[in-house]
Amino acid sequence: MKLRKLLVAIIVSMFLLSSIAVFHVKAYAGTNAYIDPPLTEIDTASQAVGSTFKVNFKCANFTDLAGYEYKIYWNKTVLNLVGVHDNVPFSGSPFVATNTSTNNFDANFGQMYFVVVSMTGATSGSFTLREMTFKIMLAPPVGAGKFVSSLIDIQDTIFGDPSANNIPHDVYDGQFKYVNPSIEDHIPPVTTDNYDDLWHGADFTITLTATDDVSGVANTYYKINGGTVKTVGTDGQPIITTEGSNNMLEYWSKDNADNEETHHMLTDIKLDKTAPTGSIIINSGDSEATSRSVTLTLTATDALSGVDKVRYSNDGVWDTEGWEAFSTTKAWQLTTGNGDKTLYYQITDKAGLASIDYSDMIYLNVTVSESSPMALSFNGIDSYMTIPTASSWVYSFELWFNPTENSMLIGSSRFAIKTYDNKLRVWYDVNAAPVEWTTSIATGEWHFLVVVIDYRVWRITAYLDGAKLGEQYGSTMTKPALTWIKIGSNGAEFYNGKIDEFRIYTIEPSQTTVKCHYNGGNGTYGRPEYYQIGGWHFDEGTGIDARDYSGHGRNGTLYNVVWVDGHVQQPEPEKGDVSGDRVVNILDLILASKVFNSKVGDANWDRFADANGDGRINILDLTIISKNLGRLL
């Protein structure tokens, strides 16, 4: 068996081709099998991809031929067989044992396989055994004289006589060539680069692209910073590795007609692989601060590309912190709660390199009366808070809000609450028409909102700033099966403004309770209550969690919100009243013992157990509570 390799050849031909198909016919001496014509040469000017041509499989000068078999292969990327016509030279009804043809014999080749035997005796002579029609599948590359080709390869031939002997014979393959015609080329190629004229922060590649529509590009050459000549074909695209602002790249190309273009000089190529450096100091290096308002002293340097932006973080997690212009000093608000406070600082340069995290620590020691309340700020674009759901027939929502513009306050899989155009709109069911009240809701001011949805009696009640807006009734309501609740969004619309002191109850409050919670516009700092689904002070001041103080563990998860100064002031803790029942007893000692040894910032921290206000719960606090046992507040 012959083993032949079929290749797609891409060669530059230096001879002039005809604009029509050329068939080279040749006669062979002796007994043989061959492809006629042996060379089928077609140029792109005469036939396009998809055109067809015919060749014949022939045998010559055979004596006493009683049967034969053969296989023929072709490169299926270049050619596809689309038709055959057999001329079996035997009389009567010869037996065809095998007759298969496929363009997908394997990953590269097509194959035909034919086996026939005479049933009426042998024959002698020269014969055309099969006519084959092929379709052109692949165009040659751009460039004069370039072509693709495929062997039409005869293999495994057996020509048998009546005694079952293989008749000796020669085999001559055929070849197909599809060629671009040769034309004169006096125009040099054109080469371009993709450098963006920006600082880069790591070794980077400049891609050179050359085009030549006539003879085609032979190669592209370049020199980096006046160094040795390299080629894209051998060395790959140029890579800039030297730091600096004035790297240089010289490049040019030649085509297959040996035309060379004018050299290009690309200058001022910028590479900075060194991150910026800096420092941060809080309050000139003081060890303790008596106010959350501090002053930062900052440095930032970058010798190559220069300092671009800086950013700050209270927790060292760079998730929502934005970049801003560098300044040597900056006013900053520490997070609430006494204790050690670490502030983190990061610098980026114009090459996009970020510095290590620089930090400084200070101990915050302020009295409770000086501690500012915190709130959440929502950006109206993608800010919201999610909380775990709870099933109830009644939902009573209380919150303080300060809108930049009136928009969606609360959304869920069943209900939603929104303010807009001096209106309050409530959807008790997202598939039903909402109810609404017209009222004045000034932007830039804090408002206290209470909305009660009672699915038992189909009633929606609303209060704004302690005053009842009224009651409205919906159509048939069923107990909602909630799959999600979001504060600041319904999934499609987003709230723009601040929210503070948010609570959810399972009972409808009295009007007296609403006025008490409004507290003349000052609000009340929530404590755990029996009919409470959850309550959130938003006083953490950092992180992505909002703790549920109700004891039900429905902590909120924050997305793209910012901690800002709030509205509802934390009250001065009553000495020893940890439970909030206005009397100091053993229950308060039990609650304090459960958070013993905790400090500000801990997950189990309870500021009402911190009887002496030092930011730590220890034996001193238990002693104070013990001294106040039996005290009515």
C-alpha cells in the first residue's frame, strides 16, 4: 500500500498563468492506471470557489482483465466529490462488491472505494473506468502566483486475471492546483500599529498589521529602541519591556515582489511597571481621638507615569470605595462606636498600577452623646438592601427617609412602596392596581413613614410624619408567600436618598404609637419588641451587613450603599437597663453576661450592656448593673 501525504501548498509561482483552466494531457507507456488529466490547473480569474471540474480514472493496455479494485483520496479542504459516472468494461451483469464515496473519510481526506468482478469472462484493452466531478472548496491566499493544491491519489489498486493473479501495472496520480494569476507589483505594502499612546503597567505587545493587495506581504520587520532587526514571522510581534516614557519602535514590511515600504518610527512608547508609594497619618499621629471627625495627612508619589487617583476604606475591603483626586490632607469620619479604628489608603498611577494598602490606626473615645447616628445612602442606580423574608397576615413598615428624589422605597415579590410627585403609592399586590395618597414630600428633608398592609381585611393604612394619611381598601387579598424583600428597590426601580431606623411589625400600630415613634420629628431608637419581624439601626458605619437588633437574626445584606450621617440619635444608655423594660433586675444581668468580654465592632456587641460607656463589656459593667438592681426608670 502506498502511503502519501496530501498537503495544501501555498507557494509563490514566478510564471505567468493563463486566465482559463489548463489541462495537461499525457500518455503513459506500458500497463498502467492513471488520472486523466494528470494536472488540472485553474486560476481564480476564470473560475470561482464553488465551481466544478471533471477528471477520469483510466487504465491502459490490460490483457485478460477479470476484475479490479481501487481507492482514490483527495484533500477535502480543497476539493469535494460531487458526482461519479462508472464505465465498467465487462459485459453482462458484473458483480459490484463495494462502491462507496465520502468527503469525510477522516479529518483531512475524502475517499472512494470500488470493487467489481466480471461474471462473463475476461476482457482486454484500455478503458475509462470512472468519471469524477469535484467542486472547488478553498481559495488561494492573496498574492500573485499563490495557490492551493490537492493530490488526486490512487491507492491499493488490484487488477486481477482469471487465475486470480494481480496483473503488474504502474499507477500515475493526478493533481489539482487553484492559482492566483501573476501580475506586476510595484506598490509596497502598508503596515500599521495598534499602540494606544497610553501608559501601560506591564510588558505589552504592539501588534503590527501589514497588507498588500497585489503580491502579498512577505514579512514585517522591526527594531525596538534601535536594537537588532527582528521579523514578525520568526520572532513574533514586538514586546515592550523597558520602563520609561520614550521607548521607540521602528517597523516596515516587504511584499513578495520585494517592494519595501518607508520605515515607520513610533516614539514616546510608555511603560511603567513600578507601583506608586505613599503614606497616611491620622490626626498628626495622635494615639486617641475624641471625635469621629479626623484629619488625614497623605503622601503619594510615582516617578514614571505619575499619581492618578487615591481611595480610602474603613475596612480594607475595596468593594464600593470610589477613586478620587489626590490631596495632601483630607477630612474623614470614623465609623461609630468607641475602640481601635484603622483607616486604609490606596494609590493608583496613570499606568493603572495600584499601591499596597497603607494604613494608620487611632483609638476612638467619644461619649455616647457625641456619637453621631448613621444611615444608609442609596444612589438611585444600583443600591439596595435585601433582608430574609417572613410570613405574616399583617405587615407594618416604619422608616425614616430623606429623598434626593422621590422613588422606590420598598419592593418585594408581593408588595411595593414608592413616593413620587408628592404622592405615596402602595402596591399590596404587584399584579393589582396600587392605592395612593397625595401629600407633600419635600426632598432633602427627613420624613417618618408608616405603611400598614392588613391582608385579613384588605386594608392599607398610611402615616407620614406622625399624621394619618388615611385608609384604603384593595380587592381580594390572600396571605402573601414572599420570596424576597428589598429596601431601596423593587428590582427594576431604585431609591435615591437616605434611609434610617427601619422596622417591620406583624401588628398595626395605634395612632398614639405612631406619634410616639415620630417623637416630634426626632424619632425613637428602636429596641427589641414582641411583634417585631426585624429592626435595623444602620449604625454599623462599615461593611456590607446591617444588623437586625430585634433578635430574629434577619441581618440585611447591602449592595452599593454608602454609610452617611443619620437622623435618629442613639439614646444615652440607662445605667443597667439592658432589656429596655425600664427596670433593672436579674434579666439585665443575664443579658450582660451573654455579651461579656465583647467590645465595639463585635457581632454580639450590645451597647446597652456597656454601663460605663467605655466600649467594652467587663466586670465593671456587671458591677454597675448590680448596684442598680431594683431601680425603676
